[in-house]
Amino acid sequence: MKVNEETQLADEEVVVGASSETELPRYHKVKWYRSTYYNAFILGVCNLLAPGIWGAMNALGGGGAQEPYLVNAANALTFCLMVLSCFFGTVLVRYIGIKWTFILGTVGYAPFAAGLYTHNRYGIEWFTLLGAAICGLSAGIFWMAEAAIALAYPEPWNKGRFLGFWLSFRVGGQIVGGSINLGLNADRNEAGKVSYSVFEAFIALQALGPVVGLLLSKPSQVQRKDGLPVRLTIKEKSVWAELREISKLFVSRRFLLIIPLICQAVYSEAVMYSFQGLWFSVRARALGSFVSGIVALIAGNILGAFLDSKLALKTRSRTAFYVTLALQGGWWIWATILTTDFYKSQPVFDWVDAGFGKSFPLFLGWVAGFQLNYLYLYFVVGNLARDEEEIIRFASLLRGTESAAQAVSYGLSSVPLFAAIGNVYLNFALWAIALYPAWLVVREIGVVNYYKPDEDTSSSAAGEESLEGK
């Protein structure tokens, strides 16, 4: 009996992750289907089926169309509506909970794919815009909910790896979509639109999103290895009170200073996909969609592992800031030189052409940089929240601000001049503007303890543990 009790104790409390700054965390035994990594997997699969496949369609260059302008206008409409749905998403969480908010957010992606299909095959434009509108109302809810889950579910010492694992599925959708597209269009070395058979596969995949979402654990069901509960609820008694709280957070110093960082990070999506759609052949675009996803997957998981390393939190946050933003600066210098030349010469590169080698790696770097920026944004925001409710509100504001920036980016990309060169110059300027205000926030991570919930001491310990960098 004594041996059995000792064995059980060993199974339930394993000391790991030694740190000189805090006590050693203890592992608690959990059920695999309630664990944080199980939920990261479900969250990731839904991400793959919904925004991941959406990204795969846009990675075809202009949504697979011969010219990117209508699809860029549709994406601008999507992101405009996402600003609205992100902002009101916290109200929805108050009424139906985070899980059902998340599931509801997956239903609007398939209509967008259907709109691209009808445009690609039959030349119908109105359904492309209708699908974009439905997607925008749904996707804002999805983005807000999944961001809150990704920030709140993992143990403090697993946050970076959790984010890297989750976001791998986003580019996993791009890899799947790119491989399908590459297989169907490998013999097409000219400019043009992608085969409509690609979109039939995409619609089927996106329709599975709500079904997979049912497998996600509710916050009260999640079992973390540190033994702490997950709370993702909104307690405000009225809609107006909640809207007042989220508005106050929006104008707080913590959030205002990172708005330029958010904008420069996500503005590039329309820029890089327009670049691919304008200057590459159909099969080169398919190759870019496939290979860039692999590169981004590797880069994101390396950053995630680094953010969970045993270095001091201050060191990790600052090093990641330097590397991520320096790489972005390099991409924009390179892009400015290339697109200025391409606007004059109007090339269409296939993978057998001489100019392919100087332009294709830029697209790979852009996609990898987008993944690094994205993951780092969540790391920063995760260290700014004061309590569990603020995690949901920060997720909503983060995703709403992203959507606003992308609405402008895709809207301007529907204008040929901006699609070709204007947005490259503008994104370069946004990068430069973001550096100093972002640094004012980043330099406080690991120095200022924002996380101060007043519900119970165990939650407070979790916040302190997170800031100490377990």
C-alpha cells in the first residue's frame, strides 16, 4: 500500500522547469481529452478548416482569380464587418459562453469559399461579396473566441509552445490548400485563374469546422497540469456595461501603444498575396502557397519554443522583439526595391524563369514574418491582461484592430496602383512608426506585473507565475 501511494504521488506531482526566480511548478495528472494540448489540437484543427483554408485561398494570389481586385474588395468587406463582430463578441460570450461563441464563428467561412467558386467558374460577382459579408460577421466572433482560448487555456510554462502549435494549423491549412492547388495546376506555367476544382475541396473542408468545434472542452472542463482552473466568462450585468469596459480598455495606454505594432503586422497579408497574384504564374503561386506554409510553420514553432525557454521573461520578450521587427525591416527594404522595378517591367515569373530566384524568397520571408509577428503579438497581449475578463477583452480588441488594418489593406489593394507598389511603401512606413511605441510596452514585460485578479489567490499565483517566465 505504501509503495502504491508513493507511486501515485510521483505520477501526480512531478517537479519540472526549474527556475531561480520562482517555486518549481508541480504537474497534476490530467485526462488527455481535457488537457490543454488536446484543446490546442481541436482549436488548431478548427483554425485549419476555417481561417487556414481561407488563407490558402488567398495564398493562391487574389483568391485564385486572374486578377486580384474583386477578391481584395471582398476581403476588405469581410474585415470591415469583422471589426464590428469582434467588438461585440464579448457580449455574445456573456450570453452563450466561449465554446458556443467559438463554434458559431466557424459557420461563415464556407459561404466565402462558395462565393469564390461561383466567381471562378461562372463569373458571378455578387455572391463573392455576399459570401465575404457572411464570413465577416462570423469570422470576427471566431477570431475573438479562439484568441481568448489560446491565451487562457495553457499552463504558464507552455504558452509559447501552445501558441506555436495552435498557429501551425493556420499555416497547415495553407499547406493543405497549396498541395491541392499544386497538384491540380502543376502544368500551368502562365498567368490566369486557378482550377475551380480547388474550391470544391475547400468548401467541403470548411463545412467541417462547426463539427470539430463541438469537441472543444468548455473552460470549466479543462484540466491544466498546474492544477489551476480556467475562467473565461464575462460578469457584467448589462450589454452597455460590457461595452463601456471594452471601450475603456481600448483607450488605455497598454493597448494604444501596441496598435501600430498590430497594424504593421497584419497589413502585410494583402500586400504579400497581391504581390504573388500579380507577378507569378499559376503554378508558381501554388508552389508559393505550399512552401511558404512549411517555412512559416517551422519559424513559428521555433519562436514559440524560445518564448517558453528558461531565460528571464524580460530577456525573452526583448530578444523576440528585436529579431522579429528586424526581419520585417529587411523584408520591406527588399520589397521596395523589387516592386518598384516590377511596376515598370510588369513581369510574370514562372519557376523556370531567371527572375524567380530573387522574387520568390521574398514571398516566403513575408509569410514567415507574418507568422512570427502574429505569435509575438499574442505573447505581448497575454502579458498585459490584469484578469481573466481582460483576456477576453484584449482578444476582442486585438482581433478587431487586426481586422480594421486588414480592411484598409485589402481595400487599397483593390486599386491597381496600391496592389502593385503603394501598399508596400505604406506597410514599410507602418513598420517604422510601430517601433518606438511598441518598445515602450515591451520593455515593461517582465518588469511590471499587470496580472492582478481579485477572485482568488490561486489565480493571482498563476498570473505571477506567467510573468516570472516559468
